[in-house]
Amino acid sequence: MNGLPSALLQLIMTSFDIQTAQQNLQGKKPRAILKAALENFDNIAISFSGAEDVVLIDMALNIRKDIQVFSLDTGRLHPETYRFIEKVKQHYKIDIELLTPDRDALDPFVKEKGLFSFYEDGHQQCCGIRKVEPLRRKLSQLDAWITGQRKDQSLDTRQDIPEVQIDSAFSSTEKQLIKFNPVLNWSSSQVWDHIEAYQVPYNELHEKGFISIGCEPCTRATLPNQHERVGRWWWESGNKKECGLHAGNVK
């Protein structure tokens, strides 16, 4: 679609029938959902941070070579995560666009509240500046994006996610944003089966007891048989824990 006039591209994008797509993709395997996403949208990107996302990259490159991939560099990631990003770039010979916080918002926040205020008043403001705002900037330039959300990552916020949806949290009055969730029905075991079978790179923190990995101060290893989200923002009460990237999941 790259050579098409912008008016025609907009017509193609707005003609995407979300209800038909949801019906056609319901219960489909990840590769089929990815194929539909990459064939229907040229201006689409994969959001990359963890094991599920690198599996999506591995699959997507067998469908289309010119994929866009971005990752949120909050400035507070583990050293292992930065090494993981570089490992994926080299393994697949792709570029990963790193999205960083707006310094005009971040610097006053850190000056006023310090580096660990989230332990006292919750993670929402910090995540809003370091993650949500950079993501919003990127998504405003896209027609669709692909995530590694799985239903069993959170029984409280992700059980109802569909294969494809209108992303109401990041759509605007000018443009409707489409969101694809190809591995929503996979278990963690299925993700790791793919990683092992196809020798997909992974974050070395997984070997140290970390399952769901975010920023270094807000993530800790989990014990055997604990749910994977227990290690995220562990000092906060409640089960409906989302950083804002998937705000539409919280009812």
C-alpha cells in the first residue's frame, strides 16, 4: 500500500469492518490472526517487551519482512531487558524503535516526587509519564497495532479481550485505531513451547524466577505456583492491575 495516495489509504483503513473481522478471527490460531492483521494494514506495528511479543515477531517475519516493531524504554528497565532488546534486534536483523518519555513531563515529576514515589501513591502517574504518553504518541501515527496480551495473564482484566478490537483508549475523533491480540488464547506453556521449538531469544530474567517483567523497581520474581502478575506492583492491593497500555481492559 505504500505507493497509494493518502486519500485512498484512508478509505482502505476506514473500510475495515471490525464486526466481520471479529467473527472471522474468533478462535483462530495466532498465525491466522497475524496474517489478517499484516495483510489488512500497512501502517501497523508490533509492541515488543516480553516473551509473547518476540514470538509474534518470529511469526510475523514469516508473513511479511517489513514489519514495524517498537518498545517502551522507560529509563527504569532491568539491564537484562536492555540486553534482551539488543539480542532480538541482532537475531532477527530488525530495527526496534525505542520510545522514551517526554523530558518536559518527566523531569518535573522526578524533581517533585523523586524516583520511588510509586511505592507511596501508586504506579499510575509514573506509568502515565514513562509508558502511556510515549505509547500514545506512537499510536497516533499508526492505523493498527499488535500486542502480546493473553487472557490468562490476568483473570480480572484480560478475560474478555477479543482477537481484534477497536482500541477505544487510544482512538481519537479523527482516527479509529485497531488492535490485534493474536496470542490471547495461548497459555504461558504454549508461548514457551514455541520459544524452545524455534530457538526464539528470551529475557534472561526468566531464568531467575521472573515471569511478567516490567520496570526494575516495580517487578520482582515470583514463587513456584504463584500467578505471573503477582510480581508486578506487589505492594499495591487489588487484582485489576494494568499500567495504562491496555486501559480499556479495566472495567
